[in-house]
Amino acid sequence: MILSDLIKDNNVIFLDVKNSNSAIEELVNKTRELKLVNNDDEFLNAVLERENIISTGIGLGIAIPHSKLQSIENFFVIVGILKNEIEWNSIDSKPVKVVFLIGGPSNAQKKYLGLLSKLMLLIKSSTIREKLFTAKSQNDITDIFTSF
């Protein structure tokens, strides 16, 4: 799975929200707009339930809310760039600036782990994170993932 196949201009949105639930709702709304899920209410509820179990704020200003459902046919990533950092109950107690919403089929754990590991490798780079945090356009974001 290649990140640049999943992260296109139309999968990137800039958000002006006050909390994590609002960010997730806006990102799920984007999945509805792009027709990526058959039942966006089911997907929203699954993502929020997952978030209630333990925060998906992985630290370093990044959150990766996600859910896999039988009703989702293909993996997708929606990137949300937050206008202002928000509290996400992250493992490092730092606020979040970039959110990657991941959805995919429930029977594809190996593909999901591959996607997540590629994303994590990029996020570990302080240079990549800084580019994400300072992005001004959808194209700025998609350029980061061009070769991955």
C-alpha cells in the first residue's frame, strides 16, 4: 500500500475546531462527501467508541483516529490540519495539530498495520512533522507523501 495513493488533495482538509470530537466529526463528514463509507453514522460511532477506549493522540502533535468495518471496501486516509492546536489526551500530554483519520475493511489487518507503520515512519521525522504543521495548502500535504 502506497501512502501517496491514499493521500490526495481532496483527502486533505483544514479544520477550525475546538475539540477532538468536532475534529473527528468534520473528518468523517469528508468521508461522506467523498463517498468513502457506506454508512457514515456507523463509521463515526465506531471511531468515537475507539477514541473512548484510549486516546489516539500518539504524541508529537499527531492523532490517528481509526476504525475498520465490514461495510468499508477500501482503505482511506483523511488528513486534517488544525488551525489551532487542540487537546487530544495524547500520550505525551501535548496538543494535536495534525489528524490522520484512517478507515478500512475489518478483514484486512495486515494491510492496516502496513499502512500504519508507513505513516508512523514519516511522523517520526521532525522535518516531516514541521512540514505538516506549517502546510498552507492541500498540495503542501500531498507533496510530503509523493514518494511513500
